[in-house]
Amino acid sequence: MGRFVQKNGLHERSGNGSGERVLAYGRRGMFRKQSVSLRVLGIESSCDETAAAVVADGREILSSVVASQIDIHRKYGGVVPELASREHLRQIVPVVREAVAQAGMQLADVDAIGVTQGPGLVGALLVGITYGKTLAQALGKPLVPVNHLEGHVHAVFLEAHKAGRRAKLPAVCLIVSGGHTVLYEVKADDSGVQDASARLRYRKMGQTRDDAAGEAYDKVAKLLGLGYPGGPILDRLAAVSNGAPAPVKFGATKMKGNALDFSFSGLKTAVLYHVRENGDYAEEIRSREAALARGERKFEQLMPLCSAKTRGLVREFQNAVVRDLVERTMKAAEELSVESVLVSGGVAANSQLRATFEERSKPADIEVFFPSRALSTDNAAMIAAAAYSRFRAGILADTSLNADPSLTLA
Ligand code: KG4
Ligand code: ZN
């Protein structure tokens, strides 16, 4: 039973664990029940995006603000942890304020605060956690610790809800980003709730043994003089590579042991050796690096500096990555006879990956769910959505909450 608190003539029952406040207006036996949505402020700072969002009932995005640090890390070709923490410190307060304002709310209207506990960069995580704890204390609101990877899973549910679709559970979920490439079986626990607001259970089915897929994109783009991050530009170059002959072919990666594991570092090294052995790439790489140094990093500026051979190479690299991701995920889905596949993380924005999943899943009678591009990459709406189901399950943190850089889901 919940506790009743007298508030402006309203009796508010709180703490009934359902995540729902039930307001009872009453005199003379006249009761009216009204469900009030539960609004969670999500905070994300695990890597190089400072993000805050407000999500109602784990489904409706009221606001989502992302401050990207890409411009700061670009010249180093990857995320520099010290710079990331410093930038999170600068951004966290204005980003949270903006998210609350865009939701048309005041901080005091927030019902709970969800914050990424890990995995990620320890210094970066600590900025979000410390701010989340401080806010929770000052406002007297519950604090919910969230696993960043579970956030990526919830990004898929948020998108499905927007589109009026429902992902049937159990499902197979591929999380594929700059830091992760991992396959899970996702189930709702046996509380009877079979949707995204249920407490979800995970079983790891496979993961990368070396580089993440997004990391391979970033490294290949760097060695080809195509800037950082690599995914978006390689995606677009591959899309205009029709008719470019293949300068090299990359075979499927065979895995000893768990056939659902991934490996991308061999592919990246194969691209490196191919480029080294073919001296004719060197000049165009130098010209693209010079363009990048002038700040000309847009696709439209770099594309004319790419020969047909380079476009063919990029297409073959992407074909190999996409084939591995799709084949292993579909194999997992078929092994478990699930009807839904969820794909999330930065690389889920890739157009060929999306198209190939659609093509491959139709004849197998499996439905594939992706977040929108904005929800694929790191954001806080997914953290707020994951926090909602954890809040309903009674999972709360106290002031001893600490960052866990290697937190796992399963
Ligand atoms: O999820 P995310 O924003 O951050 C991590 O948690 O890592 O993912 C960023 C990664 C980067 O490696 C980036 O190159 C990759 O996602 N990425 C893409 C695309 N857009 C972003 N990879 C392939 N194709 C894309 N369109
Ligand atoms: Zn991520």
C-alpha cells in the first residue's frame, strides 16, 4: 500500500511501485481517479556526448538535448578522455536546463532522475552521476542508475512506440557502436508485462573479440584520410560506389569457438595492408588530409577527392562489416526462433545495414526494429526510458552510487 500525503487539498498516493500517481479528489465520497504521467529526466555522459532528456511514462519524448563533442576530439582522431570530462563539466548544467525547459517544465516537476552508471569513460561518467546525485538530493527525487547498453535497447522501443509498432519479446538485440558490438537475447521477466516497460532480462549470445564495428569504421576512415568519425562518411561513399570495380574482396570472418562472436580488427588490418601495397592511394590520401586540415570535411568536399578505386574499397569494407553483423544476428534469431530483432547503437544509423536487415529478415518472417538515426547514436531519451522501467521495478540508487566503467548487461 502506498502512503497518502495531503497536498493542496489533493490526496496523493505515492510509492505504490507502479510508477503511477493516483490522485483522489475527495469530499462527500466523490472520488475521481486520474493517472498522471511519470516524467523522468535522463542524463547521459558516458563518452563524448553530454545529453539530457525528459521522457513521460518511458514512451513519450518530451525533450532530448545532445551536445556533441565531436569538434573537440576530431583533431585527435578519437575521444580523448580528459578532454571529454572537462567538456561534460562545461555542458552538463546548460544541457539539463535546456532539456527541462524544452519539455515545458521546471526541475521540481521531474518525478525521477535516471543517470548512466556505465559502461564508459570513468571521468565522463562521474560528471553525469555527480550532477544527477546532487539534483536528486536537492529536489528530493529518486535517482535511478542506468546501464548505457540497456539505454540503447530502449531507444528501439521509443522508436517503435512513435511508429505505433510493438516489438514482440523475446527478441535478439544487436548493439553496435563505437565502443560495443554485442548480441543479446532480450526477455521480459515473468511479471506478465510483455512490453518495454517490463523489467528486461538479458543473455549475452556473442560479442566482438577485438574492435567494435564503429571503431573499425573510424580507423579505416582515418587511414584513408576521411576524418572522424568515420561511419557517416564511409556510409555515404559506399552508397555512391555503384559501378566502381572492387580493388579487393574481403571474405567472411570465421570464428573458432562461439560462432556468434565478431571480429573486426583483421578486416581493418586487411584494408591497411591493401592500401600500403597499392602506392597509388597515397596521393589522394594526402590531398584529403590537406582538405581536412583546411576544415573541409564534408562529404561534398571529400567525395571529389576520392577515386573510383577508393570508393570500391570503401564499399567492399562496408559489405564485409554489414554481412558479418547481419548474418550473425539473423543466425541468433533463427536459433532462438524469435520474431523480433532489435538493432541499436551508432552503427545502426548505417543505411546499408538497415536495408540488408530488412531484405534478409522478410523471408525469415522476422521483424527488424531500428531507432531513428538521432536515437541510434548516444542520447539521454534512451536513458530516461530505461530508467522508467527500472524505477517501476524499484531499482533506485543512493548517494553512494559510483561510476562503473565496465558495467555489463549480462
Ligand atoms: O553509439 P555511438 O554514438 O557512441 C558509442 O557508444 O560508441 O556510436 C558512435 C559510432 C562511431 O564509431 C561512428 O563512426 C559510428 O557510430 N557511426 C556509423 C554511422 N553513424 C555513426 N557507422 C556506420 N554508419 C553510419 N552511418
Ligand atoms: Zn552508446
